[in-house]
Amino acid sequence: MKWALLSVWDKTGIVGLAQELTKKKYSIMSSGGTGKTLADAGIKFTEVSSYTGFPEMMDGRVKTLHPKVHGGLLGRRHVDDLVMAKHGINRIDLLVVNLYPFETMAGRHMSLESLVEFIDVGGPAMIRAAAKNFKNVTVVVDPSDYPELIKAIEGDDISPGQRLAFAKKAFARTAAYDGAISNYLFSLEKSFPTTFTVQFSHGRTLRYGENPHQQAAVYGSTGIAGSEPVQGRQMSYNNYLDVNAGVGLLREFEDTAAVIIKHTNPCGVALGTDLYEAYVNAREVDPVSAYGSVVCLNREINKHVAEEIAGTFVEVLVAPSFSEEALGIFKTKENMRVMVLPERAETQEIRSIDGGVLIQKTPPYQEHWEVITDRDPTPDELRAAQLAWKVCKHAKSNTIVFADGKRILGIGAGQMSRVDSARIAVEKSRTSLKGSVVASDAFLPFADTLEVAAEAGATALIQPGGSIRDKEVIEAANRLHMAMIFTGVRYFRH
């Protein structure tokens, strides 16, 4: 006789699974809420307390923590048979468990006294016992695996390879569960835990890393990390980095917008009355860099826009949706990855360094824009400043961005000297900068950057402020009749 122990918080699919187990002559053991669900469905089972001879107690805190349960999970076939028989321990062949939802409840701002009741003890103990004994016991912790389990028991039973695969998933689940509890308890005392535990699932191996001699994989089941193309080639390591950069900037805009990314930096950004206008204007900011770029758009792509995009080599195209005609056009571009814009997934920023990681999070904050020159910006200059400032946040430091009210006109990014970034932005501009607004991601240490911008035709500048030479820069702006805004917030991006 085969025994299955079912003990789940999430009851999804448990009745159907129990019915299939009954058909295959499994004897079912259960308790608590799971037992009630089975009883309501007319499924016969043995109460855990009846099997152990020990009552459930302490409001359910103690029910499966018993040698007859753990002996049944840990007992080795043909090794521990005699001792199991001596103590009346049945072999448990299948364990189906999912845990109290600590992660979910931790996000509901409960008191610690209430939250600790959602720390599962018996569940993880059983899971670890069964997973350790995977040669003899199958452990399933995810309702999405029930169809595979049912198929296995309907056929030639569960293979050793399947049991090992389920055990791997089980250990990953208990590791993530304990990590979530540890992180939460540490966070009660400080913003960052002394020991930080993180786990990402859905790992997929990539063809290579940043370069062909490097190995790489992507992990994650949500957001950009969990996204894959709806058509086109497999995403690469660099593709994911560029899409992450592009989508981060795209989410700054509610108006129709196009963002073009090359090597994680924006090389073209524009707003438009429609998507076609926005895309064409963004591409024309720097058409040379737009070749082989990542294009991110925030409206559905129709046939007209698709035909325009197809005329340029694009590595990855991201948009909320695509018309059937657009997808038909893109099918002819086998090397272009087409990806649906994912929902935002809030995560901390984690970057590896030699021997460890850096972790960064951005709490809610407020910019305080202040005009600090004799002249106020005009409405047109203010609109251009808003656009330039949004782009500035998402380009590598040192960053200088020229813009008008609808598009970026020139970008200089990633330079060791801010004035060099300004000169590059002027040089790369393909149109007049007369009447433009320039943004700097950090304060101007000298007036030279402002002077380069003014000479190119800029009439206003936006920057965080905070330099010991702010007074000199303000005096230079007034002398050049430029409007200047301080935001009070710096946007270094390394």
C-alpha cells in the first residue's frame, strides 16, 4: 500500500489531485484545513493525529512533528524496514506540502506577534525530510506541478529523475522561505540586514555573456528578467541589460514616447502626437547609433510604424502590444527580438563586486525645483527641461543632455569630464541647438559646461546644484542671460 501525506495552505488543485491518488489506490493522510477540504469533497483520508496517536495541539503548531511522520518520510527502503515495522511507521511515498504564506503576510504591515504565526515549522521540516530521501519519496511543493505528478502516477509511476527534480525545487523553496523570514526580521532593526539572502527562479542559460568567451544566465520570473521574445532570436546578456535601461526610461513618460538605447545609454528619445512621429524623431537624433539598437515604445505598434522600424536594423523591439499586421512584418526580420513590455517588478538593485555585492534601494523622495537665476525659464524651456531631466536620470555619468520640448537633440554620456560630455553632446547634435535646454545629472563644478552649452545655443540649464562654486555658475548664467533651475537631487549612474 502506498501512502500520500497532503498538507497545504494553498488548496488550489488539491481535490483533483487527491481524487487521482485515490484512483491509483493511494491511502491519503491529512489534517487541519486540508483534511476539511478533502472531507467536504467526499474523499476518504486518515487523520494525522489518528495515525500518530498524538493529538494536534497548540493551535496547530504541533501536528506533524512526530517520529511516525518523519520516520515515514526519512525511512530508507530495505535499510530501515525492520525499525519502521517495530515502531508501526508506515512508508510515506508522496508528500504534497505548501507553506504558510509568510512572504505575502509580511507585506501587510502586521504586528510581529501576529506575523510569527505565519512562520511554518512543520511544513519545512517535512519537505526537507522527504527531499533528503528523494530516492524513495516524492515531494511536491507547487500546485503547478500537480499535472506532471498526476501524469506520472497514471503511467509507469514517478521516475527517479522526476523525484530528484521535485526535491531540487523543494530545497529551493525552503531556502527562499527561510531567507524571506531572515531578511524581514533583520529589517526590523535596520534598513539592510546583516546577512542578505536573495533567490531568483526560472533560470535560463544564455548563449554567452557580454562577450563570446564569457558564460551567462538570466534568473527571474517577473518583469524584464522573466520576459522572453514573442518572436525572433533568443535574448542575449547585453539585450537584457539594454532592455532594462530602455524600459526604465520609457516608464518616465505617460505621453506617447519612443526610447532608443545603445550600450545601456539613450541615443534617441522623443515624444509625439502619435507613435510614428515619436519613433522617427527619436531615431533621427542619432541614426548611426540607432543601427543595432534596442527600441522601446509605449503604445501599440501598427502596420505603419512596423514598416518604418523594419527599415532599420533593430536588435530588440519592446512595446505593450502589436497588431497582427505588425507581427507579420517583423516575422521577416529573423534577427530582431520582439518583446511585450512587461509589468514593473519592484526589486532592489544588486550589483556584484569582488567578494560580494552592493545593494541599493530608492525610497520615496521629492525633488524641489528652484529657479536661481535672474531670469525664469519660459514655458517652452520648462517643458524641454522636464524632458531633458528625465533622460539625464537614465544615462551614464557624466551626462549632459540637450533637448527641446519634444525630443532629445544631443547626448554626451559616460565621460570622465563633464565639460567633455557637453562638447560631445554638441558635436553629436544633428540640428540647431538654438533655444534648447541642457540638463546635467550632477552639479557643475565650474562654469565651463554652462559656457559650452550657451555657445551652442542653449538658453536654459537644469542641474542638481550643490557645488562650492554654485555662485560662480549662477553669475555666469546671469551674464549669459540663461535661466537655470536647481533640482536638489543628483542622478549619478555608474
